[in-house]
Amino acid sequence: MPPAPRLDSVELAAEMVDVYSMALARDCPFSQWAGQPPITAAIAELNATRWHSGEETNAQLGLSPAAAARRRVISFTPDTIFRGVGRGVNDGPYLSQFLLIGNEGIGGTNGTRANGFITYGANRIDQRVPVATERKDFMTTWEPYVDVQNGADTRGTETYQPAADGTMTRFIATPRDLATYVHFDALYQAYLNACLWCLEEGVPFDGGLPWTEPDVVDHQQGFATFGAAHILSLVTEVATRALKAVRFQKFNVHRRLRPEAVGGLLDRLGVADVAPGTLAPVEPLAEAIHPTLVRVRAANAAANGPHAPRSLLLPMAFPEGSPMHPSYGAGHATVAGACVTVLKAWFDAGHQLGGEVYEPSADGTSLQTVPTDTPLTLEGELNKLAANISIGRNWAGVHYYTDYIESVKLGERVAIGILEEQKLTYGENFSMTVPLTDGTTVRI
């Protein structure tokens, strides 16, 4: 993995605008972003950053090749802000269909896709999540923040509220709901669910795999190898390999500060008990993101009450804040990159999902159909799924954008390596065509 952005970089300034803005927009329903003040402010502030505006060239900014490759010169809109990269991520709703829809199930017992139940053998998986209490963030005052930095175990102190229909769960309707999903998800949960959905829906395998012709032609089907059992185990196998790979990067190479720690540095600027000059390296960052810090200060004042001291701390979705290991790379994102890569290798990546396209209602009690100009493909929705899960951690305040994009690439490389190694052990002559998030394609 290339080095993470420096504290004095224009890239980190854009990332802090990004993560602060996400914290202030956690309760904006995905279906109603247009015109929402936190979204409107985030768009204006991100578009004005030196990183995104395009007013300076990569050379003028002194970017490394890796930084230049991930730079996005873009004018964000409500339809493109806070999204990831890769073919299809900007098509249709913000959330991947794989986080929302279900299938009919055995004998039609799950109902329609809009019911949100995925067949899991004779059981079913419900796509709904618990509803974390709205407008309740954590670590916005100094004492609780320091307690968490010192290792206080505050896990499990978050609270939940009923959904609008009186139940205790709903579809992922807001960024806070997405943060809840990535707070508690099992390592490969989202990708196993996507795999189960694809198998139940009969999504065709990649044409280069053996035994994909009609039975009348090749008289056999895959099972232990090149069948459902194979891909179900493979999507879990690459997850643990990816997690181990990124752990080495976290602890042995980069050891990057979490966003909450950078927020702590910004909060201490100008505080009387901090010696002058101690935080001089942070001052250019504070100046670069001043409009965002004004919003953060106002939001924290409203949350903390009139007698609380001014706070520039990053509002966190989790009471325990970030995990107690470095930020870069990101475990969720590396696993995402690995798992969606094997799914894109195994299934026909160009397959169109078909049927209605859904997004959650504003209150999350149902899925509603939405028009889309571009058909949603398996590749696009898997890329979007990887982005949703990875950036979901940014919505929680525990990761940056670079943690997502560079870690997804690491996960892709892990998965490609595993597929290449395992291919050597089979006697069958086959191939897999794998589209990657950078727009290139690998053929194994």
C-alpha cells in the first residue's frame, strides 16, 4: 500500500472535510438528500477544496503517483457525493441492492424482493437493522474523548429506538443505519448475502468456468468444485486472508491516526493549557477546513448544551469510538475488495439484475421503487456494495476515504493471488474474467 496522506497535505484536508461532513449528515435519509442543509454544505465545502476543485494540477500540488491516481477532480452533487469508485457506483440509488432486496424463497415464502428476505437454505436473512437513536453522537466533549483514548470500554452504551411502524428494525434508511450495520456485521456478511442472492436468483456463472453449458451439452454441473459450494466457501476464505494482509499494513508499516485523533488535535488548537507552537503542524489543516470547523463547532454546541466548552471533536457514531488499531488500511474495505473480486470472477459481471430498482423509504419501513436511466449490473452493485460497507465506516467516523480506496485495491490483489494459485491445482481448462475497481480487467 502507498503511504497515507500526510498531516499537512491537501488530500487530508479534503478527507477531514469529508468525514466531519458525514458526521453532521448521519440522520439525512438517503432518499431525501437533495436540499438537506448538511448535504448542501458538504457539497459546497468539498467542491471548494484544493483536492477536488481542479484549480491546481497534480504537479502543482506535489502529488505522488499513488496520490495522483486516486485524486478525483469532481463537482459533487447530491447524486454523487459520498460515493465510491468503480463502474456502476454512481448508477441508481446510493445503497447497493444487495443491502436491501431479498428473493422469493422456498415456495415463495419470502414474498417479493421488496420484502427484504434472502433465502439461506430453509431459513431466511432479514435485511433490516436495529434503529440507533437519532442525533445521538458520542465523544463530543473532551473528558469522554480522553477516557476513550485511554482505553475506557464504553461498548454497548449506545441506545436504540422503535422504527416508525413500531418494530425495532428497519431497512437501512440513513447513514446512521449504515453505520449500525458496519458496527456489528460479521466479517464477510454482506458478500455472503450477495452470493446467496445470486445463487437463488440463478445469476449465470462466468462463461469461462467449466460446466456452464446446458446439461444437454456437457451433462454435468459443478458442486464441490465450480459450483455453489465452491463459491460459498471461497468468498469466506478470501476474507480471512485479506484481513491478515491488512493487519500487517496497519501495525508494521503505516500506523495512521484515526479521524477522531486528528479531530482531537484540531480541538486543542488555541486551548490555554496547550503550550504555544505545540500544535503548529495542525494549524494549516485547521485553516484549510475552517468553514467545516465552524459547522462542527455549532453542531457540538447544540448537542453538548450552552454551558459546555467549545468543541471541534469529531462526533462519533459508536460510543467506543474507533477500534484500538491504526486506521490504514481498513479491515472492512480490504475484505470488501477481496470478497467482491471473487464474486465478480465467479459470476457473469455484466449480468443485469433486472426487475424493479429499490431504495428505502425515508423512515425505512419499506422499500420503494425508483426510476433509473441505466440498468443495474452485477459488477456495478458489487462495486457499490464494497463502497457502501467501506464508506459506512467513514459514516461512523472511524476511517478516511483513502482507507477505503487503497484497502479495496489491496483486497483485490489478495483475491487475484488466491485465484491464480488455486487455478494451478485443477485439471480443468478454464478462465475467469475479473473487472477491477480501477476500470481494468484481469483474466485468470
